Amino acid sequence: MQVWAYTGADVSPAVDEPAVDIDFYVGPGSDGEPRRGEARDGAEAIRTAFLRELPGHVATTSFGTAEVLSVRTVSRPAIRPYDESAIRRSHAAYRIRVQSRG
């Protein structure tokens, strides 16, 4: 899995909305064939966890705490091309609203 966070959009001085892209990779099965179904299912499991488990989560950092207020799917998981034909990549994008608490 590869996670990219970028382009935070400040809603207020204490609220940020970064975009997060997630690529989920699955290698070939024992027969050498791509496992498209596992790439799709793994990406959907991540999506479910993001939507159900992340809102309300509080993280403590050296700068204070931050609470995840909401998660929104921008682009649901979909199989995308990848250079290696035996590897399957599923890509999804999310928008996460986070409130900082100094």
C-alpha cells in the first residue's frame, strides 16, 4: 500500500482538509496470474476502514492533538494500469477533514 497526502485546503485556522490518495498493490498468485479480485477487495476494505473507523480518531503530536472530523470518498477504488503486468494496482482518493487542537 502507498499513501500520498497533498493539497490541504484550510477551512479555518484550525481545520484542514488534505486530499489523500491510496494505491493498493497485489502481486501474482502462485500460478503467476494477476489477482484482480484481491486488489479490489483490499482497496474496498481500506475504504470501509477510512469511512467507519477514522472519523473521531484523535492523534497526539508534538504540536498538540488533531481529531479527524470526517472522511469523504472523492474517487472510489478502481483497478488502474501498472507497469508490471502481473501486479494489480487499485487506486482511490479521499478528502479528510482534520481539526487541530493546540
